[in-house]
Amino acid sequence: MQNSQFVQFASLVMLAIVPYILASQGTMLAGQTGLFIVSQEGVMLVGASVGFLGAFLSGSLLIGLLLAALSGAIAGLALAYFTTTLKLDQFVIGLAIFFLGLGLSNLFFKLVVGVTLQPPIIPTLKAVPIPLLSQIPILGPILFRQNLMVYFSILLSLFLIYFLYYTSWGLSLRAVGENPKAADSVGVPVARSRYITAIVAGMLMALAGAYLPMVYTGSYTDGIVNGRGWLAIALTFLGGWSPHLIFVGSLFFAGVEILALRAQVLGVGLPYQFLRMIPYLATIFVMLLTYKRLRTPAFLGLNYDRESRTSI
């Protein structure tokens, strides 16, 4: 019985890690070129709204995911343009995109669906068991009987580890975030690197948002992201801007989330509001334990101007 409960809990944790992995790895990737994104919550909300509406209107979850990724790419492109080309403050632009996403997500839904007492429902992503591997005791049900987005998030983390640390392109990206002037001097395209990482980051964040209605609820509701975008920023810092540590941190955050949900379902004698606070309390606690070891890219949050001797 205990074995069965552990497998069930671990399987739910694997389902819950996807938004954390996608949003945090996107934040980390942009940060490797010096871009500090704070608009995760807004981009995820737009991704959730656009992804749901795309799947609802087309009848295809794949089309919903593609449209969500497109909305995230547009957000990333806007961020890169205002910060890299126009050299505007990254934090201010990030907040502006967050508030814009906050409004647009609800606007899109109301324009298409309207105000209804019963929101429409879409089919959720189904588990796709991997032959043979899914039959492995304990490990099989946990890792190899998940939906495709779970597999994608795991493969993405493995790819980023290899790409950033074992390829010349990855090393060039990291150089941009550490010393863009030195990278520029050896021919690394700083502006192009920031544009690419911003667009990819936006796509991952939007997919993280689209995952929620497509797996959790089957419908879009206001505030469906529920602070996961802000937690993704904290998770990226806790992970030291490293893809492997971010993956481990995602397991922790997802585990805390599932524990809070199960406590609520089991009727633990604690207020609902306190249970919702648990992931944030855990974040503060872990940051207090690890803040001295936190490391960020040296040029994070700064704009690079080739003609200037200093950052702006």
C-alpha cells in the first residue's frame, strides 16, 4: 500500500514539474545572455489563454500549443527589441509585458467565449506510455507513463545541460552573459544571441502556461497560473542559473505543491489560504539557506552598448 501511494505521489509530482521546468529554464536561458526577465506570470497567462482558445476553436491540442508558443515568441521579441535595440531598462519593460499579458489573457478569452457561468472544456493531454520502459516496477509508472509535455520538459533539461556546457554555441551564449564586450571582440553576435534567447524563453514560458488548462483543468480561468511565474524566477536563482539544478529545484517545488493539494483534499485542519502559502514559504526558507551560494551571470540585467565602455 505504501509503495502504491509513493508511486501515485511521485507520478503527480512529475505532472506538476512541467510549468516550473519550462518557465525556469526559459528564464535561465535568457539570463545566460544577460537578459533578466520578470514577465513570466503575464506571458504564462497569455500562453494559457491563447493555448486554450486555440485548442477549443480548432479541436486540436497541438494547434493550441503551437499558438501559445507563437504568443510567447512575440512577447520575447518585444522584450528583446525594447531592451537590446532601444536599450530600455529590462526590469521596467519586463513589468510592462507582465501587466500587458495580465490584461490580454482575460481579454482574449472574453472576446472569444464571452462571459459564461460554465466555461467551455477541452480534452486534456493523455498519458503516452513508453513501450517496455513503462513496465519497469515503480520507475515505469512514475517516469514512463506520462504525457508528451513531461517527456519534453525532461529532454529539454538534458539538452540544455549538453548545449550550454559542451558545445561552442552554448559557451558563446554564456560568454555574452558574463562579458559581452569580450564576446563581441571575438565575433560573438551579442544582439542576435539576446534576441534568440528572448524568443525561445518567451515560447517556453507560454508553453508552461498552456500546459495548465491542457492538463490540470481542461478550461481557462482567471489566475490559473497562480503565481508559478514568480516562483519560476525564485527557482532560477535557487538553481544558480544552471539547468541541472533548476531541474532538481523543479522537483522540490512540484513536490511542495502536490503536498499542499493533497493536504487540502485529505481535509487537514489548516486554512486553505495557509496551504496555498506553502510553496512561497518553502521558497523563502530555501533562499535563506542558500543565499550565500547563489550566483548569477555577471552581466545579468544590464544592456550592452558596443560604443560605450560601460553597461547601461
